[in-house]
Amino acid sequence: MRNTSFASMHCSLAQSLEVIGDWWTPLVLRDLYLGLSRFDEFVTDLGISRNLLTDRLTTLMDGGLVVRTPYQDNPVRYTYALTDAGRELIPILMALTAWGDRWATPPAGQPLHFTHTTCGHRTTPTVTCSECGDPLTADDVSPTPGPGGRTAPGTALIATVLPNPEH
């Protein structure tokens, strides 16, 4: 169960977490990407309760990350699929998986490898600069306030601590 809502925070990360910020949601998104599409498949793979899964899928649909399509009429049953917004989250989950492979590897080793189908090579997902392609690290990125930065819940730090190069 979610204990806190970030809906009132003026922060893109907080707004993202409002949609995907619980333990189960990234796993549901992962399973969708890996090819699961039916409710019972998620329950079986994740061991998640039906009520909790219903809540997570509803949140993902309301957030525009997942769509459902009926595949059976009596009783009505659905398949679930990632939307474009949901598919855009997958590289982020891949990078988080790569972090887990490095810093929190399961005892038996990496459970999953990624192959870049464009070049055919096994890859370790990284976050890179959109301009030059270099990998990004905490030490070589300088955050500055954007047009929405203001003193508000979730962005007070941005308005009070970070330098604003536009002033």
C-alpha cells in the first residue's frame, strides 16, 4: 500500500513516482516488456495478490502507461500492453537492472542479459548524454533550475540551493 502521495509536489520525479513509485509496478512493467500480457500470468510470475495487481494495473492505465484489450467476453478478460509512454520507461528499468547486477547481484548471478538487436551485441544499459552520447555520472552533471523550478513542495531545494544561470 502507498503511504504517501506525491501528487501535490511540483517535481517531475515526484510526479513519475506517483505513477510508478511502489515495489510492484516496475516488476509489472518488466513482465509486460518480457511478454506477459494476462492478469493470471502476472499473479503467477510475481506472486502478487489479485487486489494489489488490480490496483497497480489501474494506476498504470490511469497514468497512460498500459492499455487493456478484452480477449474474452464471458467472463470478460483482458490482455495488457505497454503504451508508448510505458515502453519509454523500459530503458530506465534496464539501467536500474544493470545497477542491480553491479551492486545487488542475486546469489546465483545475473538473471537476465540484454542484447542490442541493432548491432547484435550483449549490452549493459547505461544513461548517456542526449547530446554527445557519453555516459552520465553524478560527478559530471550540473543540475540547474528549469522554467518550472520554484519554491514549492518538491522543488524548494531547486529554488533555494541550486544556482540559476539565467540570473
